[in-house]
Amino acid sequence: MRILVALILWLLPCAVSAQTWEDRRLFGPEDAARVLRVLSSTDTSFMAPVIEEFLTARPDVAVEYLVTGTADIDAIFRATPDRFDLVISSAMDLQLKLANDGYARALDNVGLPDWAQWRQSLFAFTSEPATIVLSRAAFAGQPMPQTRQALIEVLRADPARFRGRIGTYDVRRSGLGYLFATQDARASETFWRLMEVMGGLNARLYCCSGDMIDDLEAGEILVAYNVLGSYAAARADGPDSFEIVLPSDFPTTMMRTALVSDSGPNAALAGNFVRHLVTLQSGSTAHRFPLPPLDGGRFSGELARIALEPALMTYLDALKRRTFLAEWENALIQPLANAPTD
């Protein structure tokens, strides 16, 4: 047994080195004296301006920005926390558990209200909702559904139009998708009814918001459920092909968070990057920040933010997770819906 454990521990760094990243980019000089390694779920296009501004006054520093899915971030970082300086993720529950398990370094003078940080170890710097993104062409001549119940009624009324053309997260693969789904389920039974209707229409399952929006823009799907608001808004400036709906029944709003690795090699520099994030998204510099600020920006209003509190970890319990995923699979993955058709 000891030999097996030793072999696993020896292989973990190798697995991380062989990781296929969604994106990997070096900002700053290749021969920099210090390299800040950032593990993140946020697309590079959103973080590039933030990183470039951070480096303006630090000519001897580079930032290696590594992008992967929220669930992968948790697994990779737990395996090799000393290989990364900073972790940025939209999966608040997984981030909170990392901090709770001792992987995060406490920071002073970050400048956030109590509700936007946890034990001075986990720091929120955006608030943005899960949205429903709808094809304008598919809903031409009829009102856009503004609630989950209204969406259920539309889907039930015209199953032929929407069969195979609805998208949502595969919560087995996506940490953010799992967070949104568990929070939706806590808020209302309407979530489960919607999942059953979507499952009956052979919904497509995705790893991430960007892929859902790609397929919606291409006309492959007509409805994308629980898409990150900022990702949809970034595309809304292009062709007038879809509408972003913030459900009025119970909006679910996550806070993107950052933590400094307690065993990373550049803790002080990583702490300064966190302070940079917080400073840049507020006050007179907010116009340069490409993500929604903590007040929600264009999505402000009745934001029901998911709270940074221990209750967030409830559905990370192994038994509760298995139970939830079993119910989700029963609703979304229905044999008749997935059967081949002539």
C-alpha cells in the first residue's frame, strides 16, 4: 500500500505537467526574475487587461496565466499547490473548501466588506448572475420568457422546435455548473421541473458558458440555461442574434473569487495581485475592468448573491453530491430522449 501511495504522489506532478490547458499565456518578459503562476477558470480575454495593468509598474515580473475548468482547477491545485501562486475561479463552493482546508494564505488590507471575503483568505471581486440566453429568431413574434416557469411553458408548447436545441451545464464535469444547479434546487422546485422538461427534449450538455454561446450564435441551440452573464454580454455587442434574460423568479448570482496559495513561491506578489483586482473593479478605475464589479454592473438590481459561508460546502459532501447527481441524471438524461431516431 505504501508503494502505491508513493507512486501516486510521484505521478501527480507529472500529470499536472502534461495537463492540456484550455489556454496558456505568458504576460511580460520571458526572462523575468519572478513569474506569477495563476490558475484560473476565467477566459484570458477578460483577464488580459487586468494582468497587463498589473505588470505596468513591474518590469521584472511575468504572469503565466493557465485556464482550465472549475472542477479541474480544484483537482490540479489540491495535487500540487506549491506549483501555483494564485487561484481564480467562479466555483465559489470549491474555492471556499480550498480555503477551509488550509490551502489559502490569509491577507491583510485587501479592502473588501465582510460579505465579500471569508476569513481573510478568499476574496470576491465580481458579482454576476446565471442567465438564460435565448435566440431572438426562435422567439420571434412571442414574448421572451422571463422566468423559469415561463420557459417551461414555452418548451412544452412547442417540443418539436426545441428538441435537441437546448443547452446547459454538465454538472458532473463543471464545478460552476454544479454550484448553479445546487443553488437553483435550493431556491425552488421549479428547477427540477425545468430539468425534466429539458431532459425530455434531449438537452445538450456543456462544460462551459463559452461553448454554449458559440452554439447559440451558430444556431445549433436556441436556449442556453445558466450561462454566465459576463460571457453572454461580451458577445451581445456583435450580431443581434440573442437576448440575455435574468430570471425574475429567483436570480442566482455568483461571486468570482481569488485565493493565494499558502505554499506558492510568490505569496507576497500574489497578494498584491489580489489587491489589484479589488482596486481595479471599484471607484474611478472600474471602467477599465472587463468583468462585472461586485455591485453587478449592468446586472445590478435585485441580486441574490450566493453567500460566502460554510453552508456553501453542503453539497460537496460526498453522499449529498452522489444523491444530487443521481437526481440530476434521472431528470436530464432520459433514455427515451436519447434514443436514436429514424
